[in-house]
Amino acid sequence: MDADSLDALGREMHALAARLWPLPRSLTGDGVRRTHDLLRTWAPLVTHEVPSGTPAFDWVVPDEWNLRDAFIAAAGSSGSSGSSGAADRPRLVDLADSTLHVMGYSLPVDAVLTRAELEPHLYSLPEQPDAIPYVTSYYTPRWGFCLSQRQRDALGPGPFHVRIDSTLAPGSLTYSDLVLPGERPDEILFSTYTCHPAMANNELSGPVVTAALARALAARPRRRFTYRFVFVPETIGAIVYLSRHLEHLRARVRAGWVVTCVGDERAYGYLPSRRGHTLADRVSKHVLNHHAPGGFQTYGFLDRGSDERQYCSPGVDLPVAAVMRSKYGTYPEYHTSLDDLSFVTPAGLAGGFEALWRCVEVLEGNEVLRAVHPCEPQLGRRGLYPDLSRAGSAEHARTQVDLLAYADGGDDLLGIADTIGVPFRRARAIADVLVAHGLLTADTRPA
């Protein structure tokens, strides 16, 4: 994909993120369904509903939560612009301003409270006075409001009319997947999550980049591998998905990535699988070594925090890693309202997409090759060696000879590219020329 196409794709992905931004996502609910509806405009996802109460290993699908409205207003105000008294008693905290204002899975409440009664239900960040924190209580019933410290300080003494118009009742958990068949049944997994409200890098970058990958791969005329795309609520969604597909995934998945935090421009990061030496790990490190020549941050599996926890867990142990931009938990905007659509940029999203697309290119082009002739072949008579010797003239030929030197059927092309220190794209292009000239042949064993 050329630079202009990447720029255009980055703008498209950012526009999709802006459309997804206001939807009230959580583990379950209509906000998640509407999110998947929008993602289906990019890729033909198949959406599934799993009823509340369904067991999944050691977990159970929770009740469905839906949020319609919420506010804190001065007592006596209805909080509605069309109601008596609203003009002089405005909403002090309003869900319409940010879906982060309500603690996730809050129980419904409609009461008049003193400041002292309200305080235990307020969450803010004194060290980041302009940021609204992201707070949830999925499995313990409670309610609460999240607000900036400046808003909290300005609330006044009260009393306050507090209302959360929500429902928590049996329903279902929503997830979507897509399988794109390839020439081989071996699968490559891309998994992302759709459960956080109003956060751009930690939430929306993953789904929009994954949708873009699915769209690009669906348009690819030839796919060696079968590709599986999974959009789930984090943790419980991955557990539910594994509970339904575990044996198939263990038999078929050859490499996979959790796609999260791929939208900013600050850095690149790599988090390994639990084993640390799978095909996904090899591909990730190779791509970032050449895609991020300024360096990238390498984390350990003990730094895990997203759905690699489930995919790499004992009893599952899939070869799943993560290629990111700024990793979750490492940037100051994380899990706050500051992780917004100005922090995630078109260029950042394009860079995240490109890194993962190059992973796909490596997988699609990798194979075990074997040199046909003993000793170095005569490249000159095939037009592959310069007929005039001068400084630098033999550099390209030397790379060809180096590739041939390691093409003994004992390593794949990715390993050879790492050994001779060239990007896989270049190694693949050179190998194609050598194959065309009858100097290399594909080994019968799959890479």
C-alpha cells in the first residue's frame, strides 16, 4: 500500500472512530450492538448474542446493562431543558457531555441527596484535574458518577437531584466474528474489543484498524491462510468466544494478534505471547525492527493486560502476541477523557494498520526455500551480477548470495531475512527473482 493510500485510509479510519465515539459501550447493551452495526459497514461481520447466565469456563455471562440518561443537577431541577426551573438550575454533570460521566454498570437511581450523601458516589482524579476517569463496577452492584476534579470542586454544597436512567436485567452479550477462507485451513487470528466508552486509543483504535484489516484482506485476490477476526467485549467476551471455539482454535491458529492501542503517534510497542517464541512473536519483532527503525518498546508477558491473558492462558495457549502504538497503562491519557480523538490521529491509525499489514505480508510470503545448485551459482550469466566492478556495485548481488547461502531447507525466509539483516519485503523480492531463474525452489514443508 503506497503512502497516499495509507494517508487516505488513516483519514477514513479516523472518521469511523468519530462516528463510534458517542455510543455508550460497555460489556453488553445497545451501545455495543450499534457499534457492531457500524463496523459491519466496513466488513461483513456475523453478530452473535449469548444469553445472560450462560456459563463460560469459570465465568457466567452477566446481565445486560443499558444507559439512557444521567445527570447531577441542583435540587428542584428536572435536568431537562424543556421543564420548569431548568434554565436557572442547569445540569452540573450530564451524560450528554461524555459517556464517561457514569460509572459502568451503574444501578438506576433517582434521588435528592446532600453533598455528604453524594460524595461516596463520585470519582475524580486530583492529579489530573481536567480529566474524567473511566470507572466500572461490572460484578458488584453500585452506582456512581465520574467527573473532572474541577467539576467536583465546583459542585457546591447541594442538595442535588441525582438521576441515572439505566436498566440491568437478563439480556445478552454481543460479539461479532468473520472468517475469510484461504488456500490453507491454518488460521491467523485478529482479536479486538468493543466495550469501552469515549476512549480513542484504548478502545476505538483497535476495532477500526481491525475492520480495516478485514476489509483489505477480503479484497485480496489470494490468501494462503484463513483469517479469523473477532470483536468481543474485553475479558468476558474472549472467554465466551474461547468456550465456544477452543478446540477448533487450538487445532487451526498458527499466529494471532490482540489489536489494541494502535492509534497514536508516540511510539510502537510489542508484547509477546506467553511462550515468547511463536510465529507471531517472530513476525512482530521482525516487522517492528524495520517498520519502527527509531526503536520500539518491548514488554514482557508479565506486562499483559488485554485479551492476550485469555488467548495465552494455560489450557488455551494460542500463539497470540500484540503489536501496539502506546501500550495501555503507559500513557497519561489512559482510561481518562484525555484519550480522545485528538490523541488518536489519522497518521497514527495508518501507522498501526501498516505495521499489522506488514505482519500479514510476512505470513503470506513466508516459506522454506532450498538452493538448487551446490556452491554459489553463476549470477553474471543470468544478469544478476554487475558486469562492471566499482564501489557499491556488488551490494545487491551480495544480498542475493547471502540469501542463497542460508537457503538449505533448514530455515524459513523470515529466519533468513533476520539472519542477513534485510526487511522481509526485500528478501521476498530477491527470492522471487532467484526462483524465477531456477536457483531456488520451495521446500515441500510449509513455513
